[in-house]
Amino acid sequence: MSRSVLETLTLSTAMKCTPHDGCSLLLRVGTSVTLHEHLRGLEACSTSLHTQETQCRSVRLPRASRRLQVGQQLQVHFSCFEVSVAQHLYVTLRTVPHFCGVQLDRQYHVEAGKLSYRVDRRRKAVLAQVPETSGTRDFYVRLCLRRRFTCEDAGAPVRVTANSVSRTVSLPYSQALPCLCLEGWPATPDAVRIQMCPFEADTEVLWDAIHYHPGSQALSWEPTCPVSGRVSLCWCPGPGAPCQELQHSGRPAQGRVLYPLVDTQPQLCLKFSTNLGFRVRCPFQQRRFPAPPTSRCACVAEGSCSCLPADRCRPAPSLPPQVTPLPTRRLPSW
């Protein structure tokens, strides 16, 4: 199928308001498609570059229309995606079924209004410039940690009065996180809030939130910001070599991920997989964590784990540890 079947990808935002639910911001996706006898439909997906969460919508083309109107151009509009102000999105459009190379993609930034800012990394502060407001309305600004459905206070909100001489507010922060956002709203009931995240591209800090507890030999990872994806143990035989994922070690990247009874082997790493790629962290290569006196290896199996003496489970440096299923034993949930 020719790539020219998909011609354009148009993106725009709209506000939807209902008496009971209030107002929500929506992303509209549209395209022009040339009908083809093998084209059954279209699928549009929107991925947040902040959380890697993905929403998809599909449109089916009736079989009669495909046969009678082959070669004709059709305008297609998808159901709206719910988005938030200042969100960075990656939108893809594909055919159903998917044909290799027949795809359109585009990055989109949801406009954030007139609230402007600059970051002073030396002083660790966000300097927010409050917009000029008409009449006697005051304005609030704050820093908050964006979760999946809320934004938690990362400092007290600052109120700027309408007659204030200075409209620049300094908001201190302790750590630059991709989910640390600046939020502003007028002091009126049910005001629409402007939100932008100055450190949205600083995602590397999420993969470094690894901790090792020598006493219990537990390896854990707990990101400060919400992440959608998968975590697994992997074995890296050498520099530049691909990290081989260990069977039955995959965990959803939701909240805290814990691996009990992990040996401090330099080749043992954590692999983080998301819709936008993967990252590998090898916490024991730099000897950041002390090794316990009696070493035991990670024997990870679906639904169970066990301990073996160090001389029985430490593999040769170039060979990955063998992880095999053991008799099922119920573990506590974490």
C-alpha cells in the first residue's frame, strides 16, 4: 500500500463544558485518507511524553464504501482525547491493518496560556511571571507534583493581588523532576488552571531511583513521578553488549518495584521499557552498594523465589544467570 494513502494529520484543541462535570480540554485529531480496497480503518494514538501513557481511538470503514469509492478521498475525524494544559504529546496515525511505512506522526504541545516563567537552576527556583489580569481579580501560582489524576502541592500557593507592583514570583524547589509543574489560576470560582512543567525533559532522574538494602539483599526502584511501562532484571555480559532480560522478572512500572535476594553482581542490571524506548541501569557496576558478607543470588520465578549458596548460583562473568520456574509459592503483594 502506498504511503500517500494518508495525506494529512491535523491536531487542534477544544473545550468541552457540561453543567454537571464542568469543563475539560480535548484534543481533536483529523486526517485525509484515500480509500483502498485493503483499508479497513484507521487508528490514532496519543502518547504523553511525560508519563508515556497512551490513548488510542479507531475508526472503521464500511466494506461497501471501500469497494464503491476506491481512490476517492475521505475526511476522517476521531473521537476526542482528553488532555491537560501544557502537555507534550506524540500523536501517531496508522492504517488498519497496519502496513509497513504507512504512518503519520507528529509532536503536539497543548498551549498553556499567558503564564510565563524562567528557571534559575543555581538558586533552584522557578520565577513565574503572572499575567496582567483585568478588573480586580487576584491570581494564584504554585509548584505541584503531577500525579495520574491530581497535582499535589510541592509548596504553598502564592497569591498575587491585582494591584501588586511586582508580578514576578519566586517558587523554590528541592529537585528537578519531570512531573514538577508550575500551575496558575485566577482567584475566581471554578477557574481553569494553566499548567506547565519546566523539567519535563529531565526524565533520566526517574531511572536512577534505585536502592539496595544489604541486610535483606532487596533491590528496589521507586520513581518520584508516575511512569507507565515495564521493569525487568537483565544480564549485561560486557560493555556495549545488549542486556539479556531474565525470564519471569518483568514487573509493571507502577509505584514501587521490589526484587528480594539480589546478589551484587556487576553484570546484573535493571531494564526500563516504555512506549518511547528503553533505559538500562546497572547499579552494581560502580560499587555504589556494599555487598553482604554471605552472597545469595536473585532466583526470580513467576510466583516464587528461593535462595542458593553463593558458590552454586554465581555464574561465570560472561554467562547470564539461569532463572527457572520453581514450585509455586504465594508471595506477599508489593
